[in-house]
Amino acid sequence: FSLHLFCLLLPGCELTASTKSYTFQVDEEDDSDHVLALSVVCLTEGAKDECNVVEVVGRNHENQEIAVPVANLKLSCQPLLSLDNFKLQPPVTFRLAAGSGPVHLAGWHQITHREDISFEDDDDEDMSEEEEEEIAPIVPAKKERRKQ
């Protein structure tokens, strides 16, 4: 098989008092592997000096919803947070749990496509099995005696 890797920069999303959540999901029928990486979370123009808590909502190994805070931003002390490409498995929801924003999220989306490539190995495998059958067992060499 072969792998094709694509990375797309996300245009980002913005969480506000009126739009408190954003869900990133992929088509369930897509056989590709998807990784979403969150790079930066920052307050944008119009933000108040209040705590803005951004959380990531996903599913745990028991398929239960779990929310984890990833950023606590305040205009006067921490208006921006670099998350060093925090990797997430879609579907994932970003939610403004506290504050009114606006909070901008940016990152990238990596898609790995897997394709099966046939090399016609079936014929080669059959031939090698036939060849193995035709090979005679190893017999020790006989010494030739010289006549003196």
C-alpha cells in the first residue's frame, strides 16, 4: 500500500458569546486517517478583560463525552496561548465554557490516504513455491579417490 499525506491550514474558527462552540468532523465513510492539530488560541478585537475558558470536547475510550479545558485567556495577562500543535482525533468540539470572547482558534488538518497497490505478487509467490518444490535436498559431496 502507499500513503499520501496532506496538510491543510485551517482558516480557524472564532468562539463568541453568540457562537459558543465549533465542531470539526470528517465524513464517517472516509477511510483516511485524520489528525487535527491546534496551534494557537487567542483573544481578538473586542474581547473584554475577563477569563475566557476554551475546552475541547471529545469521546473517551468508553465512548463517553469528556471535556478538557485547554486555554484560560484574559486580555490583561494572557491574551494568547501557543498549544504547539496539540493533536486531536476528529470529531472534536471546541467550546467557550466561560467568557464572551471573541476567541480565535487556528491550526492544521492532516489527512493520510491509504491506497492498496497490487504488484502482481501472487504470480511471484506461486513461482517461488514451485521452485522450492523442485530443489533437490542437499546431499554431502562424495570424495573422489585417486588411484596411486
